[in-house]
Amino acid sequence: LKLQFLYLIDPQTSAAHIHGGALNTAAMADAAASGAPGVAVCALYRFVVIDDVPALQQELLEAMESHGVMGSLLVAPEGVNGTVAGSAAGINGLLEHLNSDSRFAGITHKLSYTATNPFARRKVKIKKEIVTMGVEGLNPSDASLVGAYVEPKDWNALISDPDVVVVDTRNDYECQIGTFRNAVNPKTEAFTEFPKWVGANLAGARQAKKKIAMFCTGGIRCEKATAYMKKEGFGDVYHLKGGVLKYLEDVPAGESLWDGECYVFDERVSVNHALQRGEHVLCDFCSKPVHPANDPLYTPGLCCAACHATLDDARRERYAARQLHAERAGALGLPHTGAAVGDGVRKRKLEKLAAKDEARKAAKLQTGADATVITVQSGDPL
């Protein structure tokens, strides 16, 4: 799937706390005091020049282990990006570790809370880019080379200007379920297609020196997109600080220029203006978001309008049988076999990882050697 995972939390998650600067100790304390679920999920990113990528990879992996944090981080010469989860104290410890490094002081992060950890392992991967656009020479870490931030409270005024071109930098399946009024949908299937779309569609706007306002789910894609736009000679380029999620949190629904729901990269699929779980679900076959009431071809467990024509008879029968089994199990109050097996496998992986971490710690104490963390090689939770 061509997805950029920025915001991964459980469908029972409490309201998100979005931050871009100070540590969120107070938010965590409030959540704990109010009886919020026990796992904190933190999505974070920072564009900054990294000269020692392998060394940072090892450092972050050890910091995650030290604080009992699971999840996935990407490290590249342009910065760090990822989603991690653990206890509130563990996440706060990891954030404090990052903030102690001047390169990551005030790192942008978003917090949410869930009942169970969505990750079965911890990993830190080295990549060419922390969000893939495929364009060489961009430097989003240089504030002079990216667009100007616009606070959510000022966004409406900017995009209401008829001379401003409002561009949704997200993919088409995200735009289809909700976007800002009068925003342009580039209809891309992946972020790597965005530069080509700009070249084919915005030359006139550049020549006319029009203002360009860009947005995405949480801020990282539009931040990089503005760097590309500036590189291509666009002058007045702006992007929504904190992305759509911050806008929905800060701007009252009665004043909002957002239409529809916002696609999110977790089991909720979409959120409404109150940041509560929306009405969209994922098609079991093509994984595209679908509104069951608005799609006459949607069949739970089988297909939707987007993929209906691609299913052959054998696959239809297989998916229909699986769905029938799940429905019958549900009616009897029993877990679906696939789900039960998955839960068991996940539990065993967590136990195996914990045992290997304990063995590594013991080896360190005995030999003083810096052994390598061994992680369970399951499927990517993102």
C-alpha cells in the first residue's frame, strides 16, 4: 500500500493531544489522572541534517529499548520520522532523550492513548528520505527554503482569498472522503507523483505569482512539498501548521471550512470534526476507504465500487466464505479464527522480543559489550 503513516492509534483511543515544541508531560499526567487507556502512541518528525545516520540509528534503538517503547522510526540524512508506543513514562523518556539533542529540541509530535500497544516490535530503519518524494537536493530543515507556517486560526482567512491556490498534498483516496473547500485534488496515488503534477498543472500559477496554500494530515508531507515548490521558483508558499488534525482540534465546527471526514492511518479509518471515529471503513479487498451507506457496490468482507470489477468468481467465493465465517462467529460471541490466531501470534512475538531484550541486557552486564538488539521479524505494523 502506498501510504504515509503518521497517525496510528486504536479505534478506542482518547482524543489526540497534538504538540510541536514543549514536552507533553502535562497532557500525559492529565490522561493518567482521568483514567485514559494505558498505552501512549506518539507520532513524531523533524527535518534536520543528520551526518551520522548509522550512529543515530543505534542510539535511537537503544533509547527505545531503555524506555520500553515499541514502534518504528525512520532515520535519513534529512531527519527522523515515525510512530512509537509505550507507557506514558516510557514515551516521555524517549521524548526527553530526543529533546536533549539540540538537533531534535522541540520536535514536532502528536500524542494519543490506547488500551493495547499496536506494535509487536521495535525498529529503527535507515532510509534515503523520511517521507518519500524522490527529488534530490531538497532541504526542508532550512527554514528559508520551505514555505511559511500558517496557524489553524489564520487558515480560513488565507484559503478564502480568491487569489490563493489551495492544494491538498495528500493522495486521492484521502481527498475523496474530505478536504478543504475549494482545494485542488492532484489525484495522486503516491507522494512521489506530486512533483510531476506540479509541473503539469501549476506553471500558470507560478507565472502569475499566485499564493499557494498547502496542507496534509499532520504536516510532514506539506512541509516537504513547500520545499519543492520553493525550489521550483514559487514565491509565496504557505502550509498549515500541524496539518488537518490540528485544524480540526483548534477550529470550532461552526467556523470550519473543512468538508467531510479526515482519513487517518489507523483502525478508525477516518475521523469527524470532533476527532471521533468517522463513518468510513476500509474495503477488505482493495483497502480503499469507503462509506457503506454511499456505495451500493460495497459488500463487507468482499469489495467496493473501486475494486468490484477486478474480482474473479473464485476470489469472490473465497472472500464471501471468510466473511460468512466471521459473521457467524460474531453472532455466537466468538472471536473470528483469523483474529484469534493473529492475537496469539502477536502475544508470542512480544514475549519472544522481551526475552531477547532481557538476554541482551544480561550480556551487557556480564561483558560490557554493546550487543545488537534483536527484533522479532514480523510484518510491518504500519
